[in-house]
Amino acid sequence: MDTPNRRRFLQLGAVALAAPFAARLAIPEAQAQALPRLPLDHPQGKALAYIEDATKTTHASFKPGSNCLNCQFYTAANQGCTLFAGFSVEPKGWCAAWAKKA
């Protein structure tokens, strides 16, 4: 014998089971936010002699072949740098804090 309470319970159970799938379709996946490029007049960038093209630097501590791409502070996923939080840097760039990636 099918009672209204049992029917209601089964309906609510079906909705509860479907809810996570419906929410997954309704809410888009989080996308990695693109970071704005570090402005050349940024105070920290100026203090560290940041330049967008490492081959054009004349800084005394520059080592040939060093650039942001092979620096330990560089994050390839978003072209970010831990020294310039909230900004991306040019992979071919360079700054005086460059440290060889391990």
C-alpha cells in the first residue's frame, strides 16, 4: 500500500540525490584569473631593476641566461612572481632578485 508519506519521502530523496549534479551544471568551474602585467613604474619592480627583456639589462648582477622563466620565484601557471604579488611578469624578463630554479 502506497501512502502519501512514502511517496513524499521518495520524491524528496530523488531531489536530494539529483541536487549535487544540478548544482554542478548551474555553477561554472572556477577559472584561473589572469593577472595584470607588472607595470614598469611599479615601486618594487623599480627597486629590483625589473626589465621585460633580460637580454637588454645592463645590471651588474645579471648572469647570462637568467630570466624569469628559470627563476625560483616564477609561477608558470599564471606567469606570476611571488615577489610581485598580484601581477604577472614577462617570462623573458629579469630582476635583481633572480635565483636559479632548483
